Amino acid sequence: MPLPEPPNPPPCTPPTLNHVVGQAQVVAKLKVALEASFADSKPFPHTLLLGPPGLGKTTLANLVATELAAEFHEGLGQTLSKPAALNGFLLKPAQDKAVLFIDEIHELSPLCQTSLYSAMEEGFLFLRSHSNDSITKLNTVRFTLIAATTDPQRLLPPLRDRFRVTCEMQPYSVEELVAILRQRIRQLAWTIDEACLIPIAQRSFGTPRLALRLAESAHRTARSEGSPAILCEHLERTLALEQLDELGLGPDEARYLSILLEAQSPMRLGVLASKMRVAPQTVAKVIEERLVACDLIERGQQGRILTAKGIEHIRQQRLAQEARHA
């Protein structure tokens, strides 16, 4: 009989910036801003975090608020895209020096971006009354905005200029991901064979979120078989269930590569998406990003082509598949 899941696992968040693994330059920049803020008795500067999803931008924003002993309020650009929603979010803090975090801030409409940088600079909002079309000026508390974006070009230049600190986050190394996995697994009170950590990290595209997701999948496999520990055979079974190869690529990426191989010539995004029966945006933003990161494809003006590494990867995968069925 499978062992029961432990109740309510503890949150997997570093307690302070000193406990953050990786992103050394970003952490150092945030620490300098914190020390300057304390020394001058000034609010922490508005900060913009750049980089792909899953690198820990929300965690860093939360840790800054913890270091400041300040309120922390979190919002999503898509849900704050109307003035009323944004105004309500900006009026949430009850005390000065609160930290407001907006993820995917580029999803805000131009009107909301304008209202936001006015509040950041001047500390007030203009509220329009629908009953008599009057406008009321309302002061906000002094807050720090920490924003995250994967597409900074969609921010209005005046909004970008209001951010005094800009941090560009980078993918994590395999060694850093292994250290993060150890830290999180210890917090969750799980047991894992050390030999599993590097294979998990190697399939995670430098992203802690993906590494932790794969570790959780392996943990489910172990528990389903009644094992109190995650062993290598559990990871191997998990990889087979998830259909992940040694690079961490799944069925969608494998199908994409096969279509390109059969074409034997550059193929445009729309044609690829049609053959895969997937939206072009999904192909470009999800599937291709991983293939480009692995240097398996090139995106040119004439279309998409396989690199020599991509052709070799397909060949190795087919040989491995033939060996398994032999």
C-alpha cells in the first residue's frame, strides 16, 4: 500500500537573501540597494526584474519585503489591466514603505502604465467618478514597486525610466540547480538518492521551477510504489511517463524536430504550427524557446532549420528508441 503524503509541506522559500542560491549579481545589487536604503532612511528604489519565467523573480521581491519588514502585496499584469483594478491594488497598503509586486507588468494597458508611473513618481492617483464625471485626486502611501517582465519592450519608456534598479536574471547552472534541489528537498523532508539530482538538473533548462516540478513527479512515482525515498529507478520511470529525453525535451519538441527533418528545407512558423495543430504563438514562445536554448534549431528570415546538433540529436533518439524495442 502506498505511503500517505506528508500533510501541509512547508513553503519552499529561502528565509533571507543570504540563503538564495544563484543569481549572484542580482542578489548583490539588491543587497546594495537595501543597505543604501537603510543608511539614508529612504524607501527601497523601484526595481525592475527581467528574465524568462521560473527564475525566482517573485521570490526575490518577497525577500526584499522581508528584509525591509514591510507589507507585501502581489498582483498580475493581466488582472490589473483596467484602471479600477490597478487603483485598488495601489491603495492596498496601509503603511509607508510597502512593497508592491506586479508580475508580467508588460500586460498593463498604456493607460494603466501611465497611471502607474504617475503614482510611482508623485504618490497620488486620479479617480474618475462615473456619476458626475468628476475627478478626485487621492494620495497613496509611499510604496516601492518591484515589477517583473519577460518583455520589457512593451513597457512605455517613461515607466521604464521610473525604475532606478534593473536586474537581469540568468538561467541557473546545473550545479546551482542541484543546490536548490537539495535545499527544497530538505525543507520538504523528502529523501532522495543523490544520483538523481544531476539528471533532474540537466533536464530543467536552467529553471528552478522545472527542476522542482520534475522532482515532485519523481516523488509521486516513489510514493505510488510505497517507497519512502526517491531512487534512480523512480526517476527513470518518471522520465518514461513524462516522455522526456536526456535534454528534458518532450513529445511536442520531438514532433517539431521530426517535421523539420522531413521538410529538408527552411519551414515558416505558420506552416510548422499548422502541421503540429498548435497556435503559432505557442510554437514560438514555448516549443521553440527550448529548442533554441539547446542549439537544435535556427530561426532565420527564410524559416526554421535544424542545426547539425539538432540532426544528431534526432539520430541519437531514434537509435535509442530502436534499442529499446529490440
